[in-house]
Amino acid sequence: MGLTVLWVLVYKFVPVPYTALMAIRSIEGDSKYETRHDWIPIEEISQNLQLAVICSEDQSFLSHNGFDRKAIEKALESNQKGKKLRGGSTISQQTAKNVFLWPQRTWLRKGLEAYFTLLIETLWSKERILEVYLNSIEMGNGVFGAEAASQYWFKKPARNLSSQNAAAIAAILPSPQRYSANPPGPYVARRTQWIMKQMRYYGPFTLKKQDANETKKKKK
């Protein structure tokens, strides 16, 4: 247990260089497969993309403690009916899975995922969780992280992504090997528009202010 805590503490400060999923995809790929991954600080990632993934993947990200109760209840109900094992994963849970675990859907992995989710929610800020998430998640075939995805799909750095660019990348996250952000197919085009609408409804994006306010409250 001490080693896992140390592992999480190290990644609180150090960029994540490689993940199990990157290794798995590399092994599964053919001779032409290439892993694209360039770590950048969150300040260099467009706030459009930060907001887009929150709106598409986890709209309660700033307020929950790592788990979305309603999503978990829906997942349990689905699983109890004998349907395919599914999750109700938050951005925090996805980060725990992407960085510390493997992608296979089993109860063992889900249990470990919950453990690592608790650790990162305790030891990292929300900003750090989102930074690691945006630098580690799969965003295309062999494409991992915001910078690689931005360059691959739109030939521009991540800091210059427009709201539509960002929404298109977020739209493919459920199945990044299957879908294309540019050019988008009918499904991605529809989902992109839905995400952009959610971004407008969400209002001003205040991730840094949220973390700063939490720090002030703890000091009182």
C-alpha cells in the first residue's frame, strides 16, 4: 500500500511518461503503428478542451469526490439485469484507470480503480487530475493526450483549439479508435454540436478558481 501511495505522490509532480494502455496498443498494433504522446502543462491546453471533456464526460467533476453516485446507480442497475458490465466512470476514475491500471473491465480492476481514485482525489488537486487526464487519455488510434490529438486531428497546438475543435475531440472519447474528429462522421458531428451546447450552458470555466477557493477554506 505504501508503494501505491508513493506512486501517486510522484505523479502529483512528475509528468506521466507512459501508460499500460499505450503498451497494450503498441503490442496489438502492426509494424506501422506509432504512439503519439507529448506531455504539456495544463496552461498550454485550451480551456475549450478542458471544458469540452468535462461537459461530455463528467459535468459534476468540480463538485464530486471522485465518484458520481447517480451514474454508479445506473451502472449497478444495468449490471444486475445481466447486461454487459458497464461503469459510471468520472474523469477521476478514468484518470486512475488510464495511469495506474489496465483497460479490462473486471470487478478486480474496478475495485483497484476505486482505490486509486480515492488516492488521487485525496492527494491531487482537481487541476492536477484534469491535467493528467488530458495528457494521458486515448484520443485517436495511437494518439494519447491533448497535444498529440490537437496536432493529429487539426494540425495546431492544443492551446489554439477552438470550441468546435475541442468538442470534436471530446466527441470521439467513448471510442477513439473507431471515430474520427476530423473529418467527423454523422455521429461525431451530432455529438460535437451537443457538447458545444453543453459548453454554452455550463457558463464561465473556473477550474483554477475552484482549487484556490478550496485551499483558502482549508486554511480557515
